[in-house]
Amino acid sequence: MYFAALLARTEDGWEASDTELDDVETLSDLTDLAREASVDDDTVVVYIEQEDAWFGIVRVEGEDDPRIYVSDGAAAARSSYGEILTKELLGDDRDDDGTDLDALDLDGTEDGEPLDDEEEEEETPPPAADAVPAAPVGDRLLLADLGLSEKGLLALGPDALAEIADALGAAEVLETVR
């Protein structure tokens, strides 16, 4: 079971909303969802957790690339939404079917022409879950300027969202959506 919430900064403070991730299949989808909640390209913090196994934070500001933090890379990599985040963080350029997108040799064979026997390609398997660290991964300073230091982020417990909202000064608005 997943829980997701958006915290969007406005000139009047923070606005909170819970959000459905049903249509999110990529980091781009998640980033677009955050940008839709943004007021004047201000900061939006997306929080995703899976049953106290892991949580992830995506910070989006305007058109800048999203900044990402995941509390436990290995646990997140074994879940659909966590895999979206860890693939981005660990530089995995494989498509969903395990194809290494950077290693594709577009030599005409993609149109169905057979390869010569000497040109057989090796398939690259997707990374094993144990190749992802069972530790925090990502930008540990993504909330430092908003009141949550690296040390504070690493020390977050089972109620991480409440602690994050408290540090950001958004605890009251978060309670309205929980």
C-alpha cells in the first residue's frame, strides 16, 4: 500500500494534498503532477511511502530537474514507484523490458533484419535488487534550505511525513489531508 502527498509552497505558506499515483509510470509523470500543483513555479515536495518499508521525496522547482531522496534504495527498487526513483538516482538507462537504451546499436536490425551470426548481441539483464544499496540514496540536502538538515533527514523515523511537514512549517495543512 502506498501513500503519497504533495506539499506546495505558496506566498501564503504551504498547501497540502494527498494524491493518487494511478497515472504515474515515470519520473516525468511524477514531475508533471508536481508542476501542476505548483503556484508560480514555486517549490513542490512530493512524498511517497510504502507501508513503512521506505519513503521517497521528490522536490520540484519550476523547470529545474527534480531532486530525489529515497530512504532505502533496495526496498524501494523492489516496488513499482520506488523503482521509478531508484532508476533515476542510480543512472539505470534500461527500458522497462531490461533493454539498455544507451547500448542500442541502431544498425537497421531494429526493422526486423536478422543479425549475422558474428554480430549476436548480448542481452543485459536488469540490475539485481541486491545491487541497489539497502541505505539512503539521493540528494540528502534537498530539504536543508527548508529547515530539514541532512542529519535530520537521515534520522527520520516511521512517521517521516509528519516530521518533514513539521520542519517545513506545514504540519497543520498536512493534517487536513491525512
